[in-house]
Amino acid sequence: MAREEGKVLAEGIGETIRAAQIFDFFAGEALRLAGEIIPSARPNIGVEITREPLGVIGIITPWNFPIAIPAWKIAPALCYGNTIVFKPAELVPGCAWAIVDILHRAGLPKGVLNLVMGRGSVVGQAMLDSPHLAGITFTGSTGTGQRVAASSLPFNRKFQLEMGGKNPFVVLDDADLDVAVEAAANSGFYSTGQRCTASSRLIVTEGIHDKFVAALAERLAKINVGNALDKNTHVGPVVDEKQLKQDTDYIEIGKQEGAKLAFGGDVLTRDTPGFFLQPALFTEATNSMRISQEEIFGPVVAVIRVKNYDEALAAANDTPFGLSSGIATTSLKHATHFKRNAEAGMVMVNLPTAGVDFHVPFGGRKASSFGPREQGRYASEFFTTVKTAYTLA
């Protein structure tokens, strides 16, 4: 992961442990899948409801979590009795090969999990055009997700999409400043901002705005950007030159739109090869700016000043996306209201928007997701099909 994607050692080790936890969880779920036996509305008839494997599943995964995301798709697919055609992102072939090799060495029968390498425009398109896939689960860009959906309809094929995010993190006047700053730094800039759950919009009320911005800039100055294999590095390089250009293009767009670059944004040179970018923090942004509405997928974050909680909630929900949403507050009233009214599939209170557990549902709303949730017991909704059987007693 460090060599292919640029993920720092601590995060790479953590991701690998998470993948193991996911497989361990679904090993147990294979024994916990249950049906139902219920009475019929008619006399002397029994009704059984069971779940069966969907069939051959196409799995298409991105480069930003090259071990964990394949794990949380492959593990439930196997758990519920499916076979798999797995196409990883072309930037991380080594990580994909490693996870498949481990599973085969563990005794997985040949032909159950099939790894195919290549460009999405070639291999991915061949998968979309195949009538033999019963389902496709996809994580990646919104545009590609829409093509997955369109290609599935002629085959009546089940599909599951996890796509973009423009996740807000609200900071209210009553927030614990240290908690708010650490959550914003973690979810906005660590993993080089290359997480679909990253907080790229920081929506801050007037009373704490200046203190928060000053404290966050001070925190960002302590982030060491460098070689991902160096244990002292906090943030590694962005994944490739194309992503670096996208990040720097958006930094220029932010300046042109009138936002103030309050910290960072410089391309850095290090002793080792890589595409290094200093975390970029914008202030004086508005929610209508492109840097506030479009997914950048890099360490580029905009601070949006608002008057009060009501404005903060409105700004948080004013986005095409709805994956993750967070708030920093010591008010039970505001925390409870935010949890109920944030238009997102996942809501965090005094926590980074990017931290999730493996045994509970993962997914969003609006342009972020489509189909059944991933992870936890909810994964069975995609990877199985329901059968209802009637028997005359």
C-alpha cells in the first residue's frame, strides 16, 4: 500500500488489520444467516422464507483503500455462497494480487474468486457488457457508477454503488476546540484526503470561527508530509500525477472564486519519488463555490463561516452528496437534532467523518450511494436473493 498508493505505514497496517476483522466477522455470519417460518393466511399451509446466493458477482474497487474495500465486498460475497470476478483499480495491482493470493493459499477452491487486471475502459467495460454477472458491486466515481447502473438495467442485473462525497463537518460555538480541530485534521487531511468520507467542508459558526481556524492551521503545520515508508511521516504522497494536478487545479479554482488560502497548498519535493502536496486550507469560502460542491479527493479543505446552528445544518445538507456528516458540539439538543436531520447515510458526533466500524452498515444517500448498504448484516441484502416457499401440510 505504501509503495503503490502512498498510504503511510500506520494507516496501511491499520487497513490490513481491518480487512482481517472483516473476514473474521463474515466467517461468523456464514453460520448466522437465518430464514423465517411463518404461518400462512390460509389454513394448513406453511410458509418458509430463505435467502440464497445471488450467483456470479462482479466486484469493481478503487485505489484509495486497496485492501479494505475489496475485503468488505469479497468477504460477504463468499460468506453468502457466491462466486466472484474481481477487478481492482489499475493503480494497485499488487495489493489486489496479495489479498487474492492469501485467500487461495487459505484453501479457497479454484474458480470461486477470479482476479482480472486491466484498465476500466477495457476490463471493466467487458464486465459491464457481460450477461453472466448476476450482480455488480462498485465503489468509485459518480460518473462510472452511473455507467454501471445503465449497463445493468438491460440484464435486470442487481447493482450496488458507492460513489462520491462532499462531507461536511460542523463546528458550533460550544464545541470542545481540541476535539473539533483533531477531528477536522484527521478526516480532512490524513490519508492525503483521499477518502470518500473525508471532511472537505468545515462549516463553522461565528463565535468559534477565528479560534478554530488558527488552531487548525497550527495543527496542520505539525503534519509531516513525506515518504510513506518512513514511520515519522503523517501524510504520504497523493496517488499519482493526475490526482496531484486535479488537487492543484482546484486550489487555483478556489483562489479564483475568492476563497483565501490560509495554509499550505504547495507542491513539495522530498528525497524519495512521489507526488507530495502540502495540506491546503481555505477560509472565506461559500457553500456555492466549486471547492465546496465538487469532490476534489485530496488534502484540500474549505472553511465556511455561518451565523448559527440552523445555517450550519442548511449548508451541510446543501450538496448533491450524502455519504457522511459530522458535528462538533457539547449540546445534546443540537447533536440529537443533527443526527436526525443531517441528509447523510452516516452521522458522526465529536468524531471524524472518516472513521467507521466494520460490523455496521456503510453507505450514503443522494448521489453518494445506490442500493443496499455494505458491511455488517445488511450486506446480505445485496449478496443474496429471497425465496418464499409454500407447503400444504
